[in-house]
Amino acid sequence: MDKRKVIDAYRRGFLTPQECAQVLGVERGQLNGLLDLPADSLRIIAASANNRPASS
């Protein structure tokens, strides 16, 4: 799922902070750092996550 869409859903009030962090796969404490990032940075993070090899 696109991280920008998840963060947008959180900002619109559709997700709780805990749910947002869980969907993004980050700790709750890391969420604040992601929310402070500009949109361009989120695009880079999303692209790098999509290119990561699957965990086994």
C-alpha cells in the first residue's frame, strides 16, 4: 500500500495513530517523524519500500 495514502487517511481521521503505524510497519514513536516529512520524502520512502526484496 502506498505510504502517502496511509498517512493521508490518518490525517483525515480515518485511522488512529496506532493503526497508521501498524499499516506502515513502523513503531508508534517513528510515526511522528514520518508525519513531519515533506511529501517528496514520502514518495522516495514509498519507492524504496516497493523495491525491497520480500522477506522470507
